[in-house]
Amino acid sequence: MARLAVDLPRIAKYVNAGIVALLVLFWYLGVNVSSGYHIGSAIFLVLFLLNFYYRHIQTKHALLRNFGIIAQARYMIESVGPELRQYLYASDVEEKPFSRAERAEVYRKAKDIDSSEAFGSLLNFDDEEIKLRHSLYPVDKKNMKKYSLTFGEERGIKNKYTIDKPFIVSAMSFGALGSNAVRSIARGVKAAGIPMNTGEGGYPKYHLMEKCDLIFQIGTAKFGVRNPDGSLNGDKLRDLSSKPEIKMIEIKFSQGAKPGKGGLLPKEKITEEISELRNVPMGQDVISPPHHIECTTPKNTVEFIKRVQDFSNLPVGIKMCIGSELEFRNLIKEMKKQKVFPDYISIDGAEGGTGAAPKSFMDNVGVPLFRALPLVQRILVEENVRDKLKLLCAGKLINPGKQLTAMALGADAVYTARGFMFALGCIQALQCNRNTCPVGITSHNPRFQKGLIIPDKARKVANYVKNLEHDFYELLASTGCKSVKDLTPDKVYIPKNAPCVRK
């Protein structure tokens, strides 16, 4: 039986001939019947010239050269393909990287409306689902212990920092986000009482405006605290660390979405303000080095951590995506040798997000979080240093179930970035790298940014945190644990077929 298909060559033949025929017809009618027909002449003259250009002049697109203007329909349909799939064809649970159901849960939390569902879960139960193990004897919420975590206590430093919720806004710099988005999140987390990571974008101008607690991130380019040769400028770091809003410093060694590759800010998103804040030129992509200039061995990497601790006098953490188990273990051994430990290690899963990254890195490099986290926990325990630092993590942790799972596998607190983007109204348009974000979150174009009303979005951010915390404690109580410190890996059911345990 013949396959049902579009005969593009035949259609193109008729369309191309039809444009010429209709141009001649309207010209004839305009000359011999009424000049009003020349409107049609003008329309088909434009189509004829465009078609001539496609078929005989341009050389970039073979389809256009072979079939003319009719082939343009293919490119138009392709361009709206993501929207057609998202809104018309994809089910509530199959869209990537976050399903409609996952996004809807965050939207409801941010709007402070009921997030209950009816009838049954939409997820598959096919022996790949990681689940929390509930207890036959859930804890009464009145008997639960309030969460608290203090950074810097292991080193006994003066400027310790304590959080009372297990959530932290992950690194999002001004550049990756627009100013209204940064201020909306910062104002919201100020009201919610949680800290926010500034990302590697340099001087945190818009983060500081809202007076929330901040974790200043030092990326490999060291924007905001760099010398001309790319090394650390201790005086600049000391000055930034003296600001009352900056509570901790984070050294970024690698990022889950692009481990082994430096940060990337496309030239389309570089405004004069960003150029000035980062001290980078306009009109070209900003690509950070793949590693810190000071860090080429375990020895000088640990020495660099110590330098940052000494200059800042604040709790200092490190962020990385796990690659080689041996390299990580050797780094821990060097910390033991020098008796220098960061105040926390943040493990970024390979499924983590970013404003822009090469697809080859995003798809092919790094260890997923629920594989990396137990590995790191095991190494820290085996090296007898688990009590020397805190363990944080990130990687698609937008809902309390995954957050609690991560904490049962060893994390003391969790980062999330895209959860807060959804709270702002992100629709997952996948245009973060083009400066065309339709809701203005990752755009610097005033046309799109005007949709983000800071007081309204800040309230939604605060609602998201409030409802996250409510559901977090509800789930924690169901496990029979009075405190997150009681969580252990046996509170998680991980089937043998689960992706995170496959070799």
C-alpha cells in the first residue's frame, strides 16, 4: 500500500507556476479592466520576486532552492513545533525537562491555591520509580523538631550563618536573569527567610537591592573579584564579603549542565550594564575558563579554598558536578592532609539547568544527582570527614518529594533554581539563551521584562517557599522521622531498575 505523504515537488511545481500565472492575470485585469486589480499585481509581484530569490539567488537552504516559497511553510511549521507539542500533543507527564504536571504543582504553590489531585497518580509505576518509604507510625507534626543548619560551626568562625528552612535559591546571576526577575526572587526570599545564591555574574547589584541574605558565587572567571590575569583579587573579595547581605561565599568548580566547561553568556544578552559589571566587551559571547587559574592539582585547589576563607572571613562552600570518583576522593584526602575543609560541598547533578550550555555537554557529561549524592556521602564517611562540613545538592529538585529524597541520601539542604523560575511564571519556552523569554525572566528586553511586576512575583516566590515547607514537613512526618537528621537512605525505595543505580 502506498504511503500517505505530501508530494512536495508536484505542489511546488503548481505553486511556482501559479504565482507567475496569477501575476500575469492581475496585471492584465489592472490594465484592461480596473486599476484596483493592481493590488493583486503588487502582492503576486512580491511573491514572484521572493520566490525567484529563494530558487535562484540564495544558497544557504537547499529546500528553498529546490522548491521555492512553498518550502517556507516547512520552516514555519518547524518553528512552532515546540509550542504545538507542549500545548496540543504532549501528555501532562511526558514533557521535558519538566512535565506539565511538575510545573503545575509549582504554579499552584506560588499562587497559594490547593495543590491536591484526584483519582490517581499520572506517573508510571514500572519499577523505575524512586519513592519515599512511609512509616506505619507517622509522627504528629506537633512533635517534630524545627529544621536548623549552621554553616561555619565546624571551623568555629565568628561569622557563622544559620538557615531555618532546608531550601536555598540556586545560582542565577544578573545576565542569566533580567533585573526584574532577580529583584522579584530576592524580595520574595527576603520575606520567606531563605538565602539566595548570586550566581557568577559579578557585582550583585540587583541582588543587593532587596536586602535578602546572599551567597556570593565565585565562578572560574571570577567576575567582580578578579585580577586582569583571571586570578583572585583578595581586596575586592574582602570588600564584597564585608557587605551585611553577603553571608557566605561559594567557589564554583563545575556546573551540572556543563561540567568541564566554563560559564556561557550569549552576546545577545550582553547589555551595556552587564558589560560594565562584568568588565567584558559588547557584541561577543562571554565564555568563562573551564577551571580556576589557581586550581590545577588537589594541593593548589585546597590552598585556593583556604585563601578564599582567609580573605572573606565567611563560611565558604564549593560547588561541583561529580565526574571521576578517584579525583573527588583525592581532593578529600588533600583536605585532610592540609587540614583545610570547605564549610559545605554542593553537588550539582548532571540534570541541572543553566541559562546556556553546549548541547554536547548538557547531554553527555556528568553524573546524575541521585547517583552522585550517595557516592559523595560514602566517600566522606569512609574518609572520616563527614562531620567536617555540610553537604548540599541540586538537580531538578523543585518539589518536596525529590528534596526529601535527596536529604535522605545524605544532603543537609537543597538548592533549586528552576523551581523559583516557575514560581515567577516560567512557561518552559526554552529560550533562556536568546534574550527572547516571552515572560521576561531571562530577557533584558524591556518589551518582555514589563510583564514581571516585582511585588506580585515576589509574593508568589514567598508563597512557593511557604507551601514547599508545609509539604516537606508533611512528607517528613509520614516517614516516621521527627527531624531531617533522622532521615537515612533506608527511608527511600530505589528499585534495581531505577536510572540512578544503573551502571
